[in-house]
Amino acid sequence: MSDTPLTKLGKYEVKDEIDRGSMGVVYLGHDPYIDRQVAIKVAFLDSLNDPESGARYRKMFFNEAHTAGLLTHPNIINIFDAGVDDDDCYIVMEYIEGGNTLKPYCTTENLLPVDKVVEIIFKCAKALDYAHRQGVVHRDIKPSNILFSPDQDVKIGDFSIAHVYNADSTTTQMSGMMGSPRYMSPEQLREEHVTNQTDLFSLGVVMYELLTGQQPFRADNFSSLVNKILNDEPPPMSDYRTDLPEVLNDIVIKALQKDASQRYQMGLDLAADLSRVFDNLEKPQEDISEQERFNSVKKLEFFTGFPDAEIWEILRASTWQDYAPDDDIIVEGDMDDCFYIIIDGTVDVMKNTSIIRSLQTGDCFGEMGYLAKTKRTASIKSRDTTALMKINSTVISQVSLNCQVRFLKVFLRTLIYRLSATTERISQDM
């Protein structure tokens, strides 16, 4: 990048500088062809022309465009374009207006609420799971590479040193110790083969910092840091915060295992554990034995034909929630991916303040949100004391394949019945 102020790169108009990092300067830009704001990252000209490291820098710069361009996920920054204009190399990305990174929220004086941290790590874990299944390992997960938008959504960015495990890829991969030392896994520090579990270790470090405002491996110099990551266990998070649920400490400890075989195997495994935690944070569960829950669930029509073992699988993969009369269960306009089965009690389906219909023990609701994660089109309130089984789409994917297939068949049958009943009711009203 030259000293002359940029006003145009290719077809893009260049406006204000919005960020500056190790890989280049990021500008606010405008794409006149489709009339949208974009973020344009421009490489440092001095770094490109360095006789010793220029080629490597250029490769890292465009690696982000190549790698992230393979991925399309709501929690990964979109890459739209890349190119060279005279001496300027640039990448055109999705612009997050007012977006910050997670870095400011890793200090004790600026911590986010616990449920927000759980939600953030949950989304990151699912995004990484998607990337890993496409053969992409990020290798540099850290707070400053995760954007936090004004509406409190997250976007993983900076795939400049990502590794692609793709049989069809002809790109030469960068090797050696790469990443940010404080967030590196033991295998990265030993310059060993890295896998998706490397990213999950790094995400565990991020989670530790977001919850405590402290680093799990604190050291004054690089050699001491390496020794701690390779050999020491991080202090329990309760040393810094006594209000954290113990289960969160268990999740972080599993993510930070030195031995990758003891770590979470996939991002979806981490997301599933976090989903259960989030449900517990939303509404504490009443102390009721598992056997009592099993007996209540087994007698429901929904589970007719399910072997006992599969009922236990679903029961343990779901959340049991109790509501007092007139409690809000779902609020119109909310968005989630949960499906509910009424174990006991009655709920009212409401539009504005009008009751559309009532649902009884054994009935289900929330099918469309579970299937497509769409905004809820009605509110649900408990009429009396009500017990529900809340089933999250992420968690249900953890049960056995046979159980998933059987559950899906019954779920689709329920959805078809509900749609048919709705159509019939509309026809009667016309």
C-alpha cells in the first residue's frame, strides 16, 4: 500500500480507514454495482516487497481470500472478492457496521453476562464445526479474530494462516509454528500435525478469558508460556469467579486437554454441551428423578414405538423445564431452534392478546423454529403448572443414528398433521 491516499481499488470506492493489523489496513468501501458497503483489506506494500519475507506475506494475505471463500456460514465473515490493482493487493469482505472484536470483553472490568458468553462460544463452536467439515482449520482463533456486532452476533474472521485439508486443493499449505502463542494448542507449539481440535483448544482459551478476564496460561516470556501450555493445568475458573456453574469449568477443562484424544473431538460436541448449559441458565430445573421423567415421557403418544434405550437417549439429550401458571414459554418474534413436547399441563397459543388454541399433555409445538430456526409467529403461555421437554436441534444430532431417524419420522408426521389442521381451519374461516 502506497502513501498516496486510496480512493479506488478495482470497481470499489475506498472511504475511511476503520482498522489496522499485522496483515494490512482495513477500509470502509462501497461496491457501486450492487450498492452495498464492504470492508476492504489492503496489504502493506513494504511487507509485499520485502526480499526475505515478501513471498510468504503475499501468500498469507491471499490465503484468507482463498480459504474463507470456501465457507458460507452466518458466523463466518463473508469474502466477496480479491485482486491486485497496480501495486495494491486487496481483499473485499463483508462489512459489520459498528463491529468490535471480543478482545475488550476479556478484562475483569468489562465481562459479558455468562449466558452471553455461552451463546458466543456456542456459535463459534458450530461455525468451526462447519469449517472443519469443509476441511478448513483456522489455526489462529483468538478474541481479536472474532467480530462482535452491535446486535451481539459473532463472526469469525482472519483465515490468513488457515490450513485446508482438501483432496481437491492444489494450494501449497504453510507449515511451521503459526498462530498467536497465548492461544496455541500443545501440538501447534510442538509443530506437529494440526487438526480441528487445535481450534477447539484455542476456543477454550477464549472462553476462559471471556468468563474470568484472565489468561489460563500466564507467563512473562515465551519460553515460560510454552512450558505452561505443554505441562501445567490452568487455574480453576472458580479462583477468579465463584458465581460460575461448575459445569462451565468442566467444559473449559475438556477443551483445554493437553492430549487431543481427551479433548472435544468436533465443534458440535462442544456446542451440544454448551446448549445444555444455556438451557440450565435460562431456567433452573426442579429436582425430579430421571426415572420419574422417563416414566412420564414413555406414556406419551409421541414416543409410541420407541425402544426404552432411545427414549433414554432423547431424555438425556433434552432439557426438562417447569413453568408456573401464566409464564411466558415462547414470545412472538423470538428466534431459536427448539421443539417442545408437553409432559404435563396446558399451554395457550396466542396472537397478540388473543388465544388461538390450547395444547394439552402430549401435544407438541415449535416445529418450524426447530426445522428452520425462523422467528416465532405466536406466543406460548402456560395456563397452569406445566412441564415441558425442550429439544434443541444441535443436541439431538448427538444421539444414535437409529434414534435420530425414528425421532425425525415422528417429528415430520407431527408437523404434517399440524400444517393440515391449520389449512383446514383457514378453509373453514373463509
